[in-house]
Amino acid sequence: MIVLGIETSCDETAVALVDDKKNIIGNRVYSQIKKHQAFGGVVPEVAARDHLHILPQLTHSLLQKEQINPTELSAVASTIGPGLYGSLLVGTNFAQSLALGAKLPFVGINHLEAHVLTPRLTNNAQCPFLALLVSGGNTAFVIVKNPVTYQVIGTTIDDAIGEAYDKTARLLGYPYPGGKHIEKLAQTGNPKTHIFRPPLLQAPNCDFSFSGLKTAVHHAVTQVKTSNHSQDLTQQQKCDIATSFQASVLKVLRAKTERAIQRFIQNFGKFTQLVVCGGVAANMPIRNLLCELAARYEGEMLAPPLEYCGDNAAMVAWAAIEKLRYKTPLRTTLEGVKPNLRIGTQM
Ligand code: KG4
């Protein structure tokens, strides 16, 4: 079984061919980041237009390179939500038209479910497992009971973790997406220069909140600029703020992950695997922390290779294979997309 996956939910145009033996036959990701950087974030209209321009050529070149005719596919899948409305429409209309023309089933995929299922493609995750999804738009603990049944046990009540990294980076003068810049700056800062209280640390649940942390960083930046009598920060001052920010994130992640593991143990008697996915899973201190916590509870931490942590279409094709194997009802009609789709929602 070979499935063509298409991902256009935000600012990556991606196409991939994956088979049911876990072979990623071909994988293409075109990032629009340069088009959005001038605006400090993703502009929905620009994103949709760029998908429209790039998607047909990207798909054509992938199929041609792998010498696969659409009629040889088992299905065409695309992300139908959550994401930007216009961007989702471009990918889904394209995928549905291709499926219709080649007389193939179309499989609509939940972007978040595709992220949490990725370690079953790349790392042999076995259900049930606990997943931590950390990206630019989402932060959630999800129990994956089987490839089509999910339970969300914690989420963010405001900003996503990646958003907090991006906004902190912007305050320190770095372009979008800023996560990797903060990680680098945080390698050489002094965590004691600023104390940012870890948000929702004491709340007896697995939920997160990051908007207060962003405001605390904003106040710190203003304070340092005032004492510098300048609009600029020194490199060391940037490193100190980034380090304190990341220390606060790590502290809250530690507390919430331990709580989520304990809840998993209460439900299933035993903990074996903690899966981390989404763009922020590229962050090494976060990976190391999760590895340490998983080992403490006698389990392992699994993270996809870096190229499959962020948005990609191999995860979309794989999620479709999981759905097809489970014989879940497929959306075959030309219905609309679902920008606010939640994880675990019947489609
Ligand atoms: O999953 P993803 O590629 O797409 C969206 O959710 O849009 O995640 C992108 C997010 C951005 O917020 C980016 O700053 C963050 O992942 N990110 C990182 C790192 N690399 C990417 N955050 C922290 N540390 C990193 N090394």
C-alpha cells in the first residue's frame, strides 16, 4: 500500500510517499519562512497563495522522481485541520481532485494526530503510549490508546510553547521562527540573572500557560533597555534572558510531564514510552529532560528524527495508512476543511 500525503496547514508545503512497510519513499518540504519573516509571523493570505503556486509542481516532481503514476497509489491523504483556513483548502482541494481523477480514496487527516503518530512510523512506538505534542500552535499531552483513539489529558490554556519561544525571540531581535535562536542563546547565559516564575506550576493538572511568561520576558527586556539607556541589549544580556526563559519552560515541563506519566500509570498500570513530537521537539535541553524523566519511570523517550519533528507530509501519509488499516470510516465527499479541529474528533 502506497499513500501520497499532502500537508499545507500552515507555512510548509509538503508532499510525501509512504508505504505500509514504513518506507518513506519520497519526502519534500518547501518552507515559506522567508516570505513571512518580514511580517514577524505567518500571514494567512500569503501562505495560501504560496501553497497554490508550489503544491502542483512539488507533487509532480515527487511522483516523477519516484516513477509513480497516481493510479498506482492506494489513497491520497491531506491535512483537513487544524490550521489556516485558506491553506487547508488549497491542500485538500488539490488532494481530493487528484484522488477523484485517479479513482482513489481520499483520506482527511487531523494534523495533530499525524504528529503524535509519527513515532510509530520512525521509531516503533507501541500503543498505548503517552505523547507530548509541542509545536508553534499546540501544546498537549495525549494518550494514544490505539492509532485512532486518543485522550487529551493536558493542553495549553493560552499560547503554545513554540509561540512563547517565537515571541521571546522576537523581543530579543531574532526572526521568526525563533525557537532555535533561543536554544542557542540559552547555552551561554546565566539563569540567575532573571527569575521567570514557571507558569501554572502548582496547578494540580497537566495544563500549561505561556502568555504570562511572554509578558514577564517583555518586562525584563524593557527594564534592561532602560538601565542600558539604549534600545539595544548586549549579547550577554540576550543570552541571560533566553537562559532564564528556557529554565522556566524546562521547570514547568518537568512538573507537568511527571504528572502526565503518573496519570498514564494510574490508567494503564505501567509506563513504557513517552513520545515527543512537533517542531519544539528539536530542542535538545527539552529532549534531554524528557529522556531523563522517561528513564526515571523505567520507560523510554522516543522522538522522530529532526526532519520529521516539524510539519511534513510523511506523517500525513502514515496517519492515513493507520486509518486505512483500522478500517475507520473515510471522508470521501468533497466536504470543507476544519480549521479548529480538535484531536480525537470524529471526522
Ligand atoms: O511543528 P512546527 O514545525 O510547526 C508549527 O506548529 O507551525 O513547529 C514550529 C515551532 C516554532 O514555534 C519554532 O520556533 C519551534 O517549533 N522550534 C523550536 C526549535 N526548533 C523549532 N523551539 C525551541 N527550540 C528549537 N530548537
